[in-house]
Amino acid sequence: MIGKENLASVFINSLAVTSLHKLSLHVLVEQAESGHFIASVPELPDCTVEAETRDTAIASLQEQVKARLANMEVLTLEVANNPWTDFIGMCLREMKSLRIWLRNYVMSVSWI
């Protein structure tokens, strides 16, 4: 069972799952003032490495991500009564009202 504290780490962008065996994650690579390279995965906050070269940092990060995901499953959670649907519906109603207003305005303007 997944506890609340692990839910954020389990909820990796499920849209990034490109197949049953592939998961696309973003990798950020930056060079520190020391000259070392820091590589991290925003979707997995605890996956960060520092290495002398960019390639070494990426390779080390890839191993760390594999180890991190070894005992994890990616789930899609469905939410009943999603509050966003009300917001989306409100936006669509507003857009329809605006479209009607614009159509009426254009029809009322006399074209010279």
C-alpha cells in the first residue's frame, strides 16, 4: 500500500509513459562554479548527482533513477467529481458567450 508521503513520488507524470516499458523523464544538467556537473530529475526530487564530467553525471543519474524506480509502479488516479471540470466548463461557457457577443457586434457594425 502506498502512503501519503510516497504518493508524490509515485505520481510521475503518467502522460510521459510512452510505452509499457518506457518512461520519459526530464533531466536538468547544470555546471556548478566548481566546474562539476549537477544532473537532476525534477519529477524525482531525491535523484540528483554531481560529477566531474557531464557524461559521468548523466550516466550516474541514469543508474540512480533505475534504482529508484526498481520497486515503484506508475499509477493513474481517477478523481470523481473533479473540480477542474467545473472550471473547464465555465471557460467553455465564457468562450461561447464571447463568440456570440463578437458575432452580434460584427453584425451591428456598418461596414463602409
